Amino acid sequence: MFDDVEDVAHTGANEDIRRLRPLTVLELLTESPQPLTLAQLAALMQVPKSTLMRLLHSMEAQGYVLHMPAERGYVTGTRAVALSLKTLRGSNMRRECRAVLRALVRRLGETCNLTVPDAGRVLYVERVDTAEPLRMHVQPGTWVPMHCTASGKLFLSSMSLLERQAVLANLPLPRSSPRTLVERAALEAELDRLAKLGIGIDNEEFVRGMIAVAVPVRDREGKLVAAIACHAPSARLSLDELMGNVPQLRAAAERMREVLLPPRG
């Protein structure tokens, strides 16, 4: 009789694990700095590739994952991102994030953003715009490239050399503006420079006429989890002037860390 009870409990536990597989997929994709292939996901989850392929096809059909071209693997889809943003916006955390950004915008007079790395892309999580009429419009929930944005270059420069090389090996480098670094050697040299500075810089590389500086938001172990970036038109502010705001950006990043990672009680 006890064997039967144990068998039922074991069967129930296995069924719970199967039901949680979609969440495990999303968690792994969110934490990875680059797309994950079917083989990589199957190895991490210890699930047969045939079983996982069926799950991924279903999740892709519903918009929760996206299969990148040229066999570069899977990333989170628009529906998963929309769900996470809805969760954030419905919480006190969202209001506190905006409060940090709003205070920063009042002080700097330029648009400020909260971004996170998302499988080889940069995801805008929250944003507060300047009151100035000349500004760049990017909605929360938007993805932008890593190689030509201040936050993206910060995320890349903060990686270990091996991790960065692995990400860059699978990262396309399309030209977004005349200043975009599209040659890998030039980009790697720039990332080495930024790693020493501890910031990210966009010198009209993403949008012509727009500059940006980003600083890291780190957890208590020093791991980069997000970035705060400030954007400005080069017609209103020089890059040197914008970089003069780095101390205020770093102070805001410290406050943002307390919002995103409150001390454990």
C-alpha cells in the first residue's frame, strides 16, 4: 500500500515538473545573454529534444518564444515580454522605478531609461521622457540592438572575455547610422575601452543626431542586472557634457538597485 502511495506521489511530482516546463524555458531564455538552441535548452532542462521541440513549437505559435533565423536559437517572444511588463506595471515596483527615473530627468533635463539584457538584445523596461520637444521616442517593451546602443555596449563590455566572444559570434552587426561600428574588431576595441570606463556610450551610432550614456545597475554580488541610460540630441548637448552626468546616473543606479533588489527581511 505504501508503495502505491509513493508511486502516486512520484507521478504527481513528475506531472508538476512537466507543467512547469514552459516557465523553465522562459526563465532560461531570459537569463541567457544570447539565444539558446534546442540542443542547449534540452541539455539544461534534461529533457529529450523531441519532447522539447513540441513544446517550443506550441510556445512559438502563441508568441511566447521566437526562433531566430539561421539556426541561432530561441529568444523570448513578444507575448512573454508583454506579460512581464504588465506584471511590473501593476506593482509598486513600477511606480518606484518611474520615481527614480523621474527624479533623474528633473535633474538632468533629458530622457532616461531603465533597460535589461534579453538574449542578445536590449529591452526597454521603463522610461521617463524629457519635456523638450526634440527627443527620441521608444516605448517600454521595445527591443533595440546591443552593438550600437549605450546600454547594449555596456552589457557587452561587462561580460567576461569568453562570454563576450560567444555572444558576438552570433550577433549580427547591421548598420543603423553612419557611425555604427559594424566591423567586429573595431567593436571589440570599443568594448575594451568601455569596460575600463565602466559605462556604455552611444555616439550617434543607433540614431543619427542622438547620443546616450548608460551606467550599470548591479546586484549585491556585483552582477550587472540592468542599466540606466540617458539620451539627448547632439544638437542640444555634446557627448562630453552628457558624460559629465555620469555621477548622477550612478547615484540613480544605486537607488534603482534598492527598488529592483530590496534587502531580504
